[in-house]
Amino acid sequence: MAGVIVAFEVGLRRLAPMPRRDLEVDTGVRALAAGNPDVLVLGSSHAGAWLPLIDRLGRDRVAVVTEEGGTFSAFDWVYEHRLAPLVEARDGDAWVRDRLRHVLLITTYWDTCPASHTLWEDALPARAWQWKHYLADVAENGITPRNRNFPFTAMKRLFAESMMIQDRGLVSLRGQLKGADSPDSLSGRKAAHAERRRREIVEEGRTCFDPTEQAKLEGLVNRLQRRGLAVTVVAFPQMSELLTDEARRTTIARYSALLADLRARKGIRTVEHTLTAPLVYDDFEIDCDHLVPAAREKYVDWALENGVGFLRAPPGGGAP
């Protein structure tokens, strides 16, 4: 029986690509815990596009922490519960991670959307919790649809190479079998995603920019600055084909204004890559949001020449 299952999995992998594997908070936290980097990158799954920065600057210099789902509330939770015990750890009068100087927050306007819109409350247990958070929540609330996301995702991690587990419903396979002209094909699904997102970006300009989420961003910046860290907020690239004139005038312009206000009041760096990164349609995955592996390399190389070149400077000691 085991041989039949393995053969079936191999066949599926030949017929259709494995879905993008979600990145885990744990991976970045372990890297930070094991080292003393001078750059911490924190963001939603978009932060995963910055993994090539590790190769460019050196594994000992960079830790990348990704929180699938996004929102500033989620970033704040990840910092408070997973990162602060490491970033703010002291040995007497000195910081344990005394080389840490820079924090890059990788964001889009989406991170201002309220929890009711983004469902980050459901994504957070799956991506950021540990067993202690799960058990504490079960003790308080019993088994709920929200906390069930944690053990379900833990099971998926155990079968990371299984097409049947990772691509539930085998959507990719059905699209491949129907052919390139089918709406279920990779190209058909990408076109459908693009059409839907064109409408949503405008609509989300009216429902996002939640005051609670904006306060979480400002509170996180305040805390990082109190630690003596230089904060840079990077507005992650959007697929240009999704941005109608109305979207640029409303949602995108409003987010740019939000960052400009934060920069003026807090003295942080902001880097606007939303409209300027040299990325094209094929650089984005089927969801029209994340970058394919080759595009991540291209983007980071470009970013180091356009906005974050200061990271090339060799470590010069810890932040005050």
C-alpha cells in the first residue's frame, strides 16, 4: 500500500507543480535565536521575497521572519511573543544581540486592513503559534475553529512533500489535465486572480486603513526605536497590471501618504517600491501577489541599488 501511495504522489508531482509552500515564523525565529545579525526583516509572506538578502549580505548578518497573512496586528503579536524575548534580551547592561541595528518592515496597504477583512486571527495560530499558545488557548476557550488551525497546519508540515496534503482538492492537477485554455489551468487561474484583484484593490481602499491597525504599526515602530533600532518601512511591489488609475489615486496614494506621515513624525526611513520595482506579469506567482523564485533574486538586487543600499555597510557595532 505504501508503495502505491508513493507512486501516486510521484505521478501527481510530474503532472502539476507543488503549491507554494508557506513560510513559517519558526524558521526566522530559530535563525535569530542562533545568531547575532545586524539586520532583521519582518513582514507577511512578502518578506519571503527578501530571503536572497541572506546570500547577498551573509547568513550571519540577516534574519528574515515571515508571518503568513499579514496585518500590523499580526506583526505586533509576532514581535511581542516570538521576537521581543530575543531582540530585547540583556546580559547585564548590554544587549545579548548587540550587533542588531536595522529592522526592515515589509508591508503593503493590505496590512492596514481590519481583522474582520483579512482573517489574520485565523492565520496567526497556524503560522505563528507554538504548542504553549495552543494549549493555553484550548484551556481558556476549548477546541475552536480558530485554534484548530494550529494542529492542522502542524500536520501539513509533517507531510510537506505530499501533493495530496498540500494541494487539497488537487486544483493544480485538474487545471493541468484540462489544458492551458481552461479557466482551471495555471494561466487561467492567474488571469482570474488578476481580474478579481483589480476590483478589490479599489474596494479595499474604502474598507482598510483601520485605526487599530495603524496604531499597531506606530506602536511597533515606537518599541523598535526604544530598543535603539533604525526602522525602515518598505512598501512591497504590486503587480502593475492590477493597479487601475483609480487604485493609484485612492488606495495606493493613501498608503503612500500614511507612510510619509509616519516618516515625518518618527524619523524612520520609508522605501516606496509599490510602483517602481522593475517587475513584470511573469515575475508574480499565480496569486498575482508573491514573486517567483527568480524574481525574488532580481528584486533584492534591484532594491540594494534603490532604497536599501545602506544595508551593504559592514556591521559597525550594536545600536545604542
